[in-house]
Amino acid sequence: MSTAGALDLASGVGGNIEKDDVLSAVEKYEKYHVYYGGEEEERKTNYTDMVNKYYDLVTSFYEFGWGESFHFAHRWNGESLRESIKRHEHFLALQLGLKPGDKVLDVGCGIGGPLREISRFSLTSVTGLNNNEYQITRGKELNRIAGVDKICNFVKADFMKMPFAENSFDAVYAIEATCHAPDAVGCYKEIFRVLKPGQHFAAYEWCMTDAFDPNNQEHQKIKSEIELGDGLPDIRSTRECLDALKKAGFEVIWEKDLAVDSPVPWYLPLDKNHFSLSSFRLTAVGRFVTRNLVKTLEFVGLAPKGSQRVQSFLEKAAEGLVDGGRKEIFTPMYFFLVRKPIANDE
């Protein structure tokens, strides 16, 4: 674990939040969630504040542990986590049928890891939509380093109110991002509006599966852990997502929970019983080292007060994700490919 990596983690905690205000931001963020007595309606009403606080607080931890692409992936035996993440992104590009020169929108783009990979893979121009200033600043720097800053850009905006004209994009995708939307139909309608007729939208959604029982207290505990640790106002079911797409006007081409037949469980990198040198920082040992590193950095003043609290709720999320995956009540990769009909389609 490099000194530079540790210092980047320490300096990045809190994002654009003033370092002296990080602890109070953590406390306010936590109070939004069921785990601390919060209400779903309040999370939906204040989703912009909640999600912005979340990504200011956790982005440096995500980049430290995952790299530039903050998502899970369907994974084959013998495939590394990094390889599976890239293939997951390439699969999306292929499903969308991207062609050189296409104008593409990445909804909820993070720091742009998938955006850069998909642009280079498909020779397309990708716009990343993100409402978090810190992530955009980081993404622009990474675009410059990767040499894609002339063909890829970022726009700061809410994906419930996109600042684009109708029929602006040849394709739209979202990777584990629109789960932050307080209203799936409203979010999908905005995507429908900016997509050109006859073109496609594809996404990986975080969802509760049909195996989730809302009357089961253990299931509800797992759901609340995931919501707390991942900045979610609620977690929709796969059926609710599918229904929302249809209500938004999309024609569904195909949809499937890709976690169902993944040879390697998607949650394996977070499983405390699993060890991997290639993704060491995500393992139980790696997380133990990170936890103590953050504790030390906070103690000596290199990381702001509250950093350990962020590490703590991310650990809680990892536990919820692993339990949800094992019980098959949650999936981070409900995939769908949909089309915006042409006006004269029958």
C-alpha cells in the first residue's frame, strides 16, 4: 500500500466539503437513513443533498479500493476483477451498438472510469452527467491524463432535470447510478427525452429481486445497510424498474439479472472469506489495514475528523451487499436494453 495512495485517500476524504465540516456532514448523512431512524420520504425529498454528501465523503475511498470504475461485474472463472469490470463495460457498448463518432451520454458517471473505457473501446464521444462537483473535477483531471479530454466531457446537473435538448444523443447508458433517483419513472422520462428516436438506452440497476420479502426483518436489515452505505433513497425491485421503463415510453428489447448465472459471485471481492492479491484492498485483510490507516491519519490530522465514520458505514454496506448477494435478494446488475420508438412505429 503506497504512501502516495494513503495520502491521496486522506486528502480526498470529504471531497468539496470543508475539512472541519466533514464530521457534521457524516452525522447529517447518517440521519437520513433507516439505520439511524431516517425516513424514506425524507431521503427522496432531499436526495440531491444526501447523494452529494455521500459522494463527497466516499469518493476517495472508492478510488482507493476500486480504481476508477465504481461498479461490480459479471465474472468468469479465471478472470480478475479488473478484467471483468472492463468486459462489463465493453458488453454495454456492444449491446448499444455504438459506432465511431456516436454522441453518447453516461448518466451518473462518477469520476469517469467507464466513460473513458467505453469511449476508447467504441471510438465515441461520451458526455458524463454528474451532480457532484468533486467527482467532476477529479474526472476532468483523469480525462486529461488518459488523453480523452478532447472527445469526452462532463456536465454538472441533476439527472432528473437534464440541461440537454430533446433528441440530443445517439445512445445513453447508466452503470449502477440511476438507483440514486428518487423517482425511477421521472428519471427514465428524462433519458427518453434526450435520446434520439430509434436509439437505445442500456443500464445496470441496483435492485431487490423477487426473493426479497418485505416482511422479513433480516431482509429489511440487509436492505437498510445497503441504502446507508451506498447513498440510496430506496432500492426498487426489478419489476418496479421494468414497469418504470415502460411508463417512460421505452420499448423493452431484453432484460435479465446478470448475477443469476455469473460463474464467480459478484460480491466475492467484498466477502471476508475471500483473499486476492489483485484486489487486496477489498479483502478482509486489506480493509483491516485501511481501517487502521484511516484511524492513524485521522489521529495525526492528515485525514479530517469523521473519516473513520465514513469507513464504518462503507464496511456496513459491504456486509449488507455480501449478505444480500448470498441470499439472492439483491442484485447490482439487473441489465436492460430498451429503445425509444420512432414516432410512426406501429
